[in-house]
Amino acid sequence: MYENLLPRFLSYVKTETRSNPESKTTPSTETQIAFAHVLKKELEELGMSDVLYNEANGFVMATLPSNIEKNVRSIGFIAHMDTADFNAVNVNPQIIEDYDGESTIPLDGEGKYTLNITDFPNLKNYKNQTLITTDGTTLLGADDKSGIAEIMTAMEILIKNPDIKHGKIRVAFGPDEEIGVGANKFDVKQFDVDFAYTMDGGPVGELQYETFNAAQADITIEGKNVHPGTAKDTMINALQLAIDFQNELPVDEVPEKTDGYEGFFHLAHLSGSPEEAKMSYIIRDHDTEKFKARKDKITEIQTKINQQFAQERVKVAMYDQYYNMREVIEKDMSIVKIAEQAMIELGIKPIIEPVRGGTDGSKISYLGLPTPNIFAGGENMHGRYEFVSLQAMEKATDVIVKIAELNAK
């Protein structure tokens, strides 16, 4: 039943599809466009209907028609094609069969990079499973090519087993999730379903309908640089003002000191000279009021520093990126409950926790299509230590099929 899942996944991850945050096009890279056409052809060969590639937004879409007479809600399954900001050229996946749950896994030939239970205790959860890892030089791309492989395999299973009853199912594979713009142009009307799921979560059991509210603040600080020997009462060091700005923020409200529902300020970039400095923050909180207060804090610090000078030295460009999809999804929790029930019937313990991040589902939910997030199986995303279990991908595939089956009832 899963005979094509691993070959499919290995083929996908060997195809380079890294997105580019500096690009002004959609998709942001030509490699994603090429991959989209590969997926389009595969969907056609599977026997899916209404297969298309939308040049306006970079999404590949297809339909599996209902095989029952009664009307039930239609479902969508979505995954993204791009990989994150880490080397993704010449991905060379390694397969470790029947992992013993405790041994150190060397990634590169020299043993410089390893997966070990000291650094990655979750490895203990994968005893007797088949792991797919990197070779230490690239990321793997399980985020989110495992999701694509799972959706594709689930459609293959449903097509080959017409005794499994289901309503109309739509699938979509899109670009640029990792740079936060992929879902901006998603066409909800064209997708035409009642609810959807992104297959873009982590370990087995994850089921998420809460995300951060997210904003970014880009800060430019103008200094006044003179010779340090005659600088007294004249120099305005932009780098020092940047340090002062950072020191005004709560020291414990940073990613490395928060978890659960705790929000944060994250200094993601700092560069410059005494003449000019640039800073970028990402601002995150699940709570709407606390999110607003965090943005207000940035403005308050800007005002406080600027009041020290005759002219404006600190300029802030702040914009919202996405919002907590809970506010949309909690209006109809049945779509979370059906996914939860699917996992329970498959012997999977649902792990319902907030996402400390966002998914395409965040934006798609606010476009009018409620879209929770389901596990795709990967761990240690976005770097050389990324891995995924074949059995985890099989379970995610099963969840897709079971959701379709339960919905038909």
C-alpha cells in the first residue's frame, strides 16, 4: 500500500526547491516552478481530475471526485514545495533501517555531524523504525516534501481502493511558505472546498489549530560619525543606539527562554557602523492583546530614544505577517474533532498544542477557508540534523485516508 511512498519522497527531496526572500516573483525561484510541473504530471498520471498549475500564484491543484451519492463536505489537503534557508543543493538522503533507538548516527563521512540521543533525545522514539537523514551537508526537505509525498500517496491509495468511501477531495501544493508569502495569493474560490488541512507539522500526533500572531519590525538608526579623538558631545554612535534599543526589551521574552503560549521579541538581524545601523525583529504572541502590546513596546522605545535628539534618529517600519488561526477555526471545531478522531481510530495519540510559528493555514484560514495543521513526521527542521521516519510518513498517510473516510460517514 505504501510501496511508492519512500521512492516518491526520495525523489522529491533530491529536487532543489529553496525559496528566495529577496525575489519579487511568485514563486520566488524557477526551481519551484519546475517542481510544480513535475507534481502536475504525477497527479495526472495518478488519475486525478481538474489538474492545473496556476501561474498567478504557483499552486498545483487537483481533484479526487466523490465516490458516494450523498452530499458531504469537501476536504482539501495542502503542502508546500519550498525548503528553508539552508543549503538544499545536492541533497543526498541516507536510509537507516531498523534503528535501535540509542546508537549515534554519523551523517558525514568524517563524523563531524551526528544524530545522537544526547543532543536529540527524541531519537529514542524511533526504535525499530526506518529513518531518512541528511549527509550532513544539506537539509533534508521533509519540511514539507514529506507532506507532499503523504498527500500524493493517500490519493493513490484512495484511487486504487474505491471501496474506501469519500466525498470530494482537493489537493494543493504551493510555493514560498518558508519565506512567509506563499499563501498570500492562494485562491480559496478556485480551491472550492469546505475545509482543509495543511500536512506540515512535526512528529506523529501533532494536530494544531493555534498559531502565533506575527509581525516584523525593520529598524534603521541614523548616527553621526566623527573622529573618535574629538567625539565628545558630538558623535552619535548608531551601533550604541541599537544596543540601547535592544536593552529596553524584556531580557526573558526571547525565543530561547520561552515556550508554550509565551510570546517573544526576536532580534533576527543586526548590522551596521557608527554612521548607520539596521535591526530586524520578529514579534510573536498567541494572544491578540499581548501581540498589540508588543508592537506598542517597539514604538515606545523608538519614541524614547528619539526624544534624546533634535532630529529623528530611529525609524521603524513594522508590519503584520499573519494571525492566530484559532479565531477562525474555533467557530467550527468539528474539523479539528474529525482529525482527532481519525488519529484515535488509528491508534495515534493526538497532541493538540499551539504552533510556535505559523503555517500556510494561518493565512488561508483568514482568507475564508479554515485550515488546521496535521503532522507530517519530520524532526529538526531547517538544517543538517533534519530527519523523518518512514513509519511516521505512513501514519500521516493513514490519517489523510481516515479523515476522508470519516467525513463520508
